[in-house]
Amino acid sequence: MKEKILCLGIESSCDETSAAVVDSDRNILSHVIYSQVPEHQKYGGVVPELAARAHILAIDEVINKTLSDAGKTISDIDVIAATAGPGLIGGVLVGWMSAVGIAQSTGKPLVAVNHLEGHALVPRLRGASAGDNKTESISVPFPYLLVLASGGHTMILLVSGVGKYELIGQTLDDSAGEAFDKVSKMLGLGYPGGPIVDTRAQSGNKKAFKFPRPLCDKPGCDFSFSGIKTAARTFLAKYTTQYTDEFINDFCASFQASVVDCIINRLGNALHDERVINSAPKTLVVAGGVAKNSAIRSSMEKMATENGMIFAAPPLNLCTDNGAMIAWAGIENYLVGKVVTEPIAPRPRWPLTEL
Amino acid sequence: MKEVILKDLNQTREWAGQFAKTLHAPQTIALNGNLGIGKSEIARAIIKTLRGAETIVPSPTFTIVQNYDGISHFDLYRITDESELTEIGLMHAIENDITLIEWPQIAEKYLPKDTINIFIEEFEQARKLIIK
């Protein structure tokens, strides 16, 4: 085996068509992200039909630009990796079939990456210590306790190795990202809702509105966010006039505080979960699109400090869907021998516990 | 046509549980109502009644569809083109499953004649269901 492995990773399971070349020494040689978000903004959400069509139009150029930015040709690459699920099947197929085509025509090994595993492992590629302000970055060692929160998922995972993920808690209804998107839509603020609500919340009073903290009075590590969304709708139904900036800021701050409190409450219980105690993770990690949220990052960092743990989170551009995390997961899987040996079908539904 | 007033979540769950027991596949149920009115809550109660209280029923908004062994739960909120309905498996589900559809408008002309339409509205401090 060569000393340094080069992997081309391809991601196309939702908004982004993305590719990256990453090496086994944790260097990102190139990274191209083509986002369809501007096309989705007018609909207030991801549009699957648009997504598949836009991926097809973008994918060849994204892959070619990634290789040329890295100063490499396909023959320099050792491993091909692509997202094979879960996600919107049309988009996943575009990236996956491109990877299959490249692997078959070059005879190079192919890794089928679970999209969630990409998010779960990317803190090992880049886990910026103490938020984003430090330029130094750490590689998070196993085991770690992970909050994986995005538009489609919200879960607490104990990550003890490549392919070794234990589900400690998960949402029983909406994801955290969906709550942000829907509240943003109710306020007429646009898509994606997370960054907009975060910015507005920074100028607002988080005690202005009383949002519920679903499940926080109960044991366990599961989440429920649909009640927060309903509370938002009920509040807003009482106001018929135009919302002032102050109203919006206070509303966003109060809503966001309820989401943060729920995550911290559930994490508190997770730290007392028997599996977590036995594994004794030293690092508390947040990943996924919602990990960009400044309030979630700072609250989790505080919690880590209070519990003698290190806080880690990927840099902001590696939180949302991206090709680098798929390339990195490709390297990690390749190094433990997990490559595709017979044809597989992409899986729209693919829990991390079924790897 | 039938109208039901549900004062709180418990009443909603109780009603949905009773309603679930009357369903036999294939049967399509269209859930109509505004954002956050409780469409998913009704779907969740139906699925839990039929597939066990421990069943986790996440929102299908992001994934478009969630399957529960003979029950399909769709959210067509993000679908803007009818051509997508086949790709996401809606037609197959309608012919075989108990199929719950949130934001069903875009699929209206494909829904079977015996579709049960549930309209959820706000009514004073409660929810009103109109079932057709």
C-alpha cells in the first residue's frame, strides 16, 4: 500500500453537488461545492425534481474542476468514494453512478459512503478546537459523543470507530433543521432558515417569548421539535400586523433558545447513559448543517468544559453537505477494507446502524 | 361529511387511534391544513396505532416519504412537479398501502375516488376536523 492515499469524493444527496480530493494525511487538496440553494429559495425548500436535474447538469464540471484544482488527473487518485444514501434518490443516483462509472473504467477501488457517516467522521478530518476562531485544527480521536443535526436528521451518536455508531437518542418527529426552516418561513425570512434565524437571534431577547422545551422534563435522550413549531405558529396567529424587526429578532432568539436548551438537556442525559459512561468519550462534537449555529456551538462548548471534555466541531464549510467529508469517509473506510466488491443499489433510507 | 372537535393532543391521538382501526389497505388518506396545524400528529397517531406505540415516526418533510411495512407516509410540501410523483413511489403506494398524504394538492388528480379527505382547521382554542 502507498504511504499516502488520495481519494476523490462525490456528494449529491441533497442541495449540493460537490466533489473533493483529500489525502490520508488530512489534507484537502481541492474542494468544489456547487449549491442549488439560490434555485430553491423561491420555493422555500429543497425541490427534488430540480435537485436531480441540477445535479446532472453540474456533476461532470464539478468533478473535472476538483481534479484540475488539485493538480491531479484521475490516474493519480487511489480511491473513488460517493454518497450511496440516505437522501433524495434522484440526486444520490447522479453522484453514485458517476463514481461507479469512474471506478469501473479505471479499475480503482470504490467506497459507498453513507451520507450520515460523512458528517459523523468529518470532525476527524477537521475538528476546529474552540469554535472557529482558532486556525489550528485537531483530528478528533475515537470515541466521541456526537450531536448530528441537519435538515433531515437530529441524533446523538456514540462514535467508537469507523462503522461503529451507537444511537443514543434521536428525534421522534421533526429535525432541528426543519424547525429552523419552518419558523423562518412562517416569519417570511427565507431559506435556508438556520443562518437567518441565528443572525436575527443575536440581536433579540431570548426571554421575550415562552417556547416549550418538549421532553426536557422526561428521562432519555430523544428529541421532539414539532411542538416548538406548533407553538411558533400559535404565537404568530395572534399577530395580524406586519412584524417589526424587533419582534422578529426576539422571536428568533426565543425560538432558538428553546432548541438549544433541548439539545443541552438531552446531551446531559446522554452523558449518564450506560453505553456512554462505559465508553468514556473525551470529546463532545457537533456536526451537520445545524452545527453552524453559533448558539448551539457556544452552549455545547460550555457543557464540554463543565464536564472535563474537549469541544470540537468542523469548520463551517464542512458542516453543511460537502464532498470533502465523503472523500474523508472514503479514506477511513478504505483503510479498514470496506470497499464495494459487488454492484449495490443506492439506498434512500439507510440508517447509520445498518452499515 | 363529518365534523370532529379535538380540544388537545390527547383527544387528537385518541380520535386518530379509533379512526386507524377502521382502515383497510389499500386506502388513501389526504391530510389538509396549514403549517404546524397537526397533520403529522394525526399521521403519527394512526401509524403508532397500527404498527405499535414504540414506532418512531419522523417528519417526512425532508425525506418526502417514510415507509412502515404497508403504510406509506408522504409529505408533498416540497414537490412542485407532478412528474416527480411516480419517482417517489406515490402511485405504487396508493395501489397497495394505507397511504397518508400531507400537502396532497399537487397529487389531487391521481388520488383514488374513495380517498378520505381530512381538513384540519383552527377552531377557537381547539382543532376542528372535517372528514369527507
